Amino acid sequence: MRVLAHSLLTVAALLTIATVNHPTKDNQPVKAIPEVIGTRYCYGDAELFSVWLRLRVKYVNRTDKTLILDKEIGKAWYGEKVARNLGELAAGKYEYNPIIDWFYDKDKLPEQQNADSPGSDFAVLAPGQTFESEINASVFVQYENPKNFAGSIRSGPHVFQMELSAWSHPGDASAFAKSWRNFGELVTGVIKTEPLEIRIPSDPKVEEQCQ
């Protein structure tokens, strides 16, 4: 078992390597297009290091309806998948697909929303309109070694994809969707990002302490 600490919205996550699938829809209402805007290589142990990815994600309303999108999308929880290529990603043949158990600090969660209308924590998108936000992710990589370490990938090109929770606030999203329907359709469930190619160098400059 490998343990990785994430600190998004001061939410602690314990990471164990295994396979998990979340229900998603290919006809999801928004297209989520990720872009890497920062990369760091962080020391793990003598066998592994982690690649920290700072991502900017552009969300595009791909429907003919007005959508209400949580600006904190993915911040309550997310999933990560890595495959060798697009074909294996589509076939569900993952190199890396961890279970992430999220534990919430209730004092740090976003405030309860107004039942009458979406507040400033939400973007109201007309058809074709976009919204951008940032999110951090990370994957484990093994140093060049003939051995194989479970729950890690090797250097070289890979295809990376995230699954993002579309609701990060207290309360039942469906109840707010009903009360806000005059303003638009609330995006709920899980949103998959478009596949993103990442390349891991064989001899990266690994930082001893990543903050």
C-alpha cells in the first residue's frame, strides 16, 4: 500500500492502489478540457516519486440549455486514471487507477447554498459558454528499475484522465436542481475530462520536500 496526501480545500485523502469505476455518461453536459500549467517531481521513497500536476480545466457548455456549474467542481473528490494510450484508456486497461477515500473537515466545507438561487460559487453558462478553474492532481512513478512496483507508472508518454465530482456543497444536489431550474440546469454527478497526454522524464529533478 502506498499513501499519498492531497490538500485540496483542506480535505485529507488516503490513497490505496486498486481499481474503481464511477458511473459516468459519454453525453455529459459539459466538455472538460485539461491543460498542464505546472509540474513538480516530489520525493516519495527509494523506489517511487510523485508527479504533481497543476491543471487548468476549461468547461464548455455543449448543450442547448443554460447550465449551472459548481465553480468548485472536482474539489470535493476526484478520480484519476492513467493508460498507455487512448485505445487502452477507452478499453478500461489502466496502468494507474487508485481508490481515493476522502475525509472531510466539516469546518472547511463550502457554506450551505441559498435554496432560492445559485450564488457566486456557481457559474451560469449559456450554450457554448465556458468557465475555467484550476485543480491539482498527482501520480506515482517508479525510478528506472527492472522491478515493477504496484500502483505506479514508468517514465515515458501516458494518457491521463480525471473524473470530477460536479457538486461540492452540503445538501442534496437534486433538491437544489429543482429549486434552481428557473435559472438553468444544475450539473451533477461525475464529469470526465478529455484525455491528456503526459510525458514523464526518465531522470527528473526530484524535490526532497514539496510543499
